[in-house]
Amino acid sequence: MGEKRKLGRGVCIVGAGMSRFDMYKDKDSKQLFAEAFKECIDSVDKGIDPKEIQAMWLGNFTNDFFIHQGHWGPIISDLLGLPPKPATRTEGACASSTLAVKDAAYAIASGMYDIVLAGGVEEMSKISTEAVSEGLALAGSPYEVYEGFTFPAVFGAIATAYFAKYGATWEDLNYVTVKSHENAKLNPKAQFNMTIKDIMNLRIEKYKKKGQPVPEWKDEYEALRDPRFNPVVAWPMRLFDCCPISDGAACVLLVAEEIAHMFTDHPIYIIGMGQGSGRALHDCPSLTSLEANKHAAKEAYEMAGLTPKDIQFAEVHDCFSIAELIHIEDLGFCKEGTAYRFVREGGTRLNGPMPINTSGGLKCKGHPVGATGAAQMVEVWHQLRGEAGPRQIPNGDLHIGASQNLGGTGGTCTFMIFSNEK
Amino acid sequence: MEERYFNDISYKQFLNEERLMGSRCKGCGTLCFPPRPICTNCYSTDMEWAELKGNGKLAGFSSIFVPPAFMAEEGFDRKHPYVVGVVELEEGVRAVGRIVGVDANRPETIKIGTPVKAEFIHFGEGDQMRTHLAFRPVEGGAS
Ligand SMILES: [Zn+2]
């Protein structure tokens, strides 16, 4: 690898929390962040007085559009009783809260602060689906959006290019979806904490009640092929290839490594951080890979002094099923053009050699866009501390996990590497 | 026409005039489509207009069954999907646009690599005119 980039001083996560992700009529951004924050401070093994927090970074993509309120840094700071301490909002579309964590880590590494809260929030479900789509499209490239592309359509176009290049098919993507639902069933914080079989049974009950013909699906793969169960959104992306609309919040408590022992004997060390920027779809060097991903990975691997083989599990940004394949190739977990086979063979399942999205991923856990990056880290925190309960990765020697977050259609990509050892 | 800035406003004006215009850097010859006000190869701002022929091949596409509001206003919905795509132009740059003359309800019949030619779809008139770029499969074009 290249030269090793180092932080001025080490940074650790000593607490982490998230709200349950869902579509809420009765919970707003402040309520959701309060829930995430409470879980975060309660997770600090040796406790923390929140008044010790010196600064806050908050990721939010566009509550401005979704609920017509901007300037979320001070609103959340006020909620938590933190004024007059500084509160900074970061925006990187769906990667907003990873940017918050990264900037908070830089602030600690610089020596300016010792104890910083970083997280994110988004409140998306109060408006119509069409309006949410319009809001999300603000993060798209002007050329694609102008010509009628939606987000699912951008990833649909990427999928058609991937299929043509490597001989994969849409059926291969269903292995991503089935796996995500299996993991989410084990995650009480997930918006869809049920398997596809569970959803099939609910649907069959509904058809029976209404006296409609009951489908004879022999397994979940057959149900996914049925357009009544899984209608097309933007070919080849069907409903089950797409993440839902969600409300939620997540946060982590970061401290300087030298004081981490005051808060816990089991901190999680940030050992690699990377970020990249990308171009509009038509200008990308390849339609089947994101250069921002590759740059983010390169930065993080160099800082950590690690290679893809050293990563034992990861949360990746599966806004659409095809994205999960693109990411695990870009991050080097699989060779380009092979991820679909690796997934098909069970390589990314909870008990596979490279568990991906043990939380259920964006597809099932939910995707309140500004909260997603921090929520990915909440999952890595639980896994690396052996606290993931029924979805704990069955590996007695688990030390290094990662999270990859994507904003827009690849305009912003981040990659973070964590360890439970120094 | 040389008086226009090399930006998205000019790009859209040219679409209204049914011309596909990119910028060519006078310093290093790099072609950019849509046009750019500064060359990202040599950082010259000395540009000239370059007209593209609009011939290319389909590189990726999607048939959209859940349209955004402005496309729904055109009458598209779950029963009436439309196709968008990425096209590799023969000049070596890509473009995005609507793909017309294909069966959006049977997207499995649309093939990557299909030769296509640019068209222009106009809405409104005068100052209110906006034009969308579209591509149509070339009759008898071998893929
Ligand atoms: Zn130049």
C-alpha cells in the first residue's frame, strides 16, 4: 500500500445509539434524535455527563425540503442542552452523517476538542412519496434529473450495464434482498424486521381475507419474480430492490484515544477514514463502478495500513440491491464482475466469510438519509463489542469492521474502518 | 453563437435549436459534453463550440414505472412507463436522455449496444420553451 496517513491523535467511539427507523406520524426529528442520544449516552460503559460534550456535528440532507425547516445544528444542540457549544451541520446527501463523524474526528485529532457528539437525522415520511422523490432528486446530477431519471432509474441503468458486461441477471440481485431481510428479522430497530417469507404469509392472509386468488409461491425467489408481489419501479429495479422512505436518527460519541479509558474499557478505534467525490453518470469512467468509492477505500486502507482482506464484515450503502454488488467490488472484497456470484453462494450472509449489512442494510433497516451513515457505525459498534444479540457474527475472533456510505448517485462516497483493538 | 457562455444555459438553448453542442478546449483539444466553462485537463478557459452528430450506442437504461411529478404531468404512470438511458456517442463522450421508439412496457426487449440517433422533444414556446434530449434506435442498425 501507499504512504500511511495518520490522525494527529487517535479517536475512539465510546457510545452509540439510534432510534428505530420507521415512518412515524407522531415522532418528529427532535423526538427521534432524543431517542438516539439517550441510547448513546446510556451505552457509555462508565457513564458520561452530557454537559462534558464540547461540540457537535450533525448530518442532515434536506429536512429543509422535507419539513421546511433548515439549520438543524443549533436545533439539535438546543434539544440536548448543549448551547452555547458549537454545532455544525454537514451535508453530503445520503452520506451526510458519515461526514459529520469524519469532521468530528478531525476536530478531536487536531487537539481542539476531546469529547464530541456526531450523528444525523432525517424526517421524510410527512410528505407524499412523489414529493420525497423530488426531494431526493435534489442530490442527483442536473442532467439526469432534467431528462426524467429517478434515483431507482440511475441504479437501474447501472444494473443493465452490469448485467450486459458480466452476464449477471436480475435474479442474482434477489440473493442480496433475501439476505438483508433475514438479517433484519434479527434487528428490532429495523423498519422491516421480517423475512420475505413473513411478508409472503402476510400477503397470503390478506388475499384470503379479501377472497382474492391466493398465489402459490414455492419460495421467496418465486414470490420476488411475481409482479403482483414485487412490481417494477424502474426496470430492472423492482420494489424489493429499493430501500424505503424512513424517519430516524443515530449518533456516536467520539473521544480522544488518550481519555477513552475514562468512559469504557472497550472503545472502538477509528483506524481508517476515506472519502471521495464523483461525477454525473454520463461522465463516470465506468458505469459499473464508482470512482468516489475507490478513492474513499484507498484513503481509508492507506490510513489503516490494511487491505480489503483484513476487513471481516461491513455495512454498505444498499440504497438499491445492485448498489451492494457495486460497493463490495469497489471496496475490494470481490473482484470486479464477481460479486453477484459471491452473494449467490452465500458469501455475504451472517455466517458467510464476509458478512455484509448484518443490520438488514438500508433496504430493511430503513434509510432516513441523513442518519444512515451514523446508523451503519452503530451496527459496527455492536458487532465489534459482541453486543449484536441474535445477529452477532459467529466469529470468535472479530476485530475489524467497516462502513461504506454513499451520497446521491455516487457524488459522495465514504469508507470508515473500525477496530476493537488499538 | 460564439458569444454564448460555455455553460448549461447555453447547452439548453442549443437543445431548443435542435443542436447538440459541447465545448472543445483550444489549449489541449479536450471535448466536453455538455459544455464546460473551464477545461479540467489543462485548466484553460479558451473554448470553442463543437457540434456532435448525435449518433451513438445505448450503454445503460431504465424503464420508469413510478415517474417524478413533472413526468407524470406528461401522462406517464405505472401503466404508461417511459425509458431513459445513457448513450455512448461516436465522438467518445456520453449523453443521458429519453429513449424513444422502444417498448417501455417490455424493457426486456431493449438491448445494450443498440445503435441510436438523437432527437429533440420540445415543450412550450418562445421564452418558455424547454427541450429534452431523446434517442431513438436506428432503423435496421446492427447491434
Ligand atoms: Zn484543455
